[in-house]
Amino acid sequence: DMVLPLDDTSGTQAQDLAIANTDMAIKGTPTPGVNGVAGKAINFDNTDDYLCSDADQNNTCDVDTAFNMSTVGWTFSIWFRHSTTAPATGADTIFEKCVTTTPGKATGCVIAYMTTTGTIVVANDTDATWTRPDEGAASYNITATSTYTYNDNQWHHLILSRTNANDLDSWIDGNGMNLSTATGGTTTFDGSQIVSIGASCVLTVTAACG
């Protein structure tokens, strides 16, 4: 389990309040201490501001097995607020677990991002042939797009959950995104993927998340 309130006002690590103490590295120059849903939050520029998994807490992005997401059940939940300006190209990443430390494309990918129209996409891929919006046309085995747009400068609650091997579901503010009993949902997300929040891991640099 992991609980990141993101109310840190300084430092290079986002503090995990759960027993596992799975802190994440803070990269770039995000703005801490902004108003959140309750208490404070952190503001990312969706370019080079992000959090990444950091097993040894040395402020270097790496694979942390505490983020292993099995083939059985897991839940990811996050509050997000996006400005009224949707991304002009590509996508603005909310959450990603797709890239290895090589860097390279991992076998197994789960991602949530905002499109150029302001909708939210959640996607899952079962192999290493996926492509992201910043690479051209996005391509994943399983994709769902929200009915509503969320570039409204308001707080929203995103949940992505797998309750068993083949039952993958997602909701925003309680509105379902039609991922139930998604084919191919059995892929494990353990072992090789870096976790990033606020921006996607980069595939063309020596350190996977910059």
C-alpha cells in the first residue's frame, strides 16, 4: 500500500505515509504547497516536472518493487486538476508504469493521460509494442476514453482498478469508462517498469525519466 498526500513543501522526496515508506523522487521544479482538495498539493508543468519511483531514495528514477501490480488485484487512485488549456500536441500524463531503466518499452504498460481535446484516456498493454501520443498515434491493447472533458481547472478523482485477472475498471468522479472484463487484462505490471506521476518517462535519454 502507498499513500502520497503530496503536501510536501520542500525537499527532493514525496513522502509516503503508509508503513512501506515508498517515497518517490521529485524531479524538475514543480511548485509545492498549492491548494489541494484538502490541505496542500503539488503543481507540475507536464514537461519536466514529475515524480518517479526511487527504491533507494537517492533521487534517481528506478524500479521499486513496492509498486508491483500483480495479475490479480490492485487499485490506483489519484486526485488531479488540469488548467483550462488542453495539451496542444501529444498528451499530458497523469500516471504511467510503462518504461524500463534502459530506457525502453516494458512488457506490460498502464497509463492515464489527458488528450488534446481535454478527455482522459486510460490504457493497458500486454506486450512491448505500445506507442504513446507523443510518438504519433497512441496504440494500446486496451483503451477507454472519458465521455466528459476535464481541462476545467477543477479537482477530479480518477480510479483505475483490477479486481481479478480479467476485470479492469476505471472511473472519474464515479463515472465509469467501460473497461470492465477487458480482454488481455492478465498482464502483470511487476518488475521492470518505472512509475511516474505528472509526466511520461522519456524513451530517448540515458535516464528513463530524465
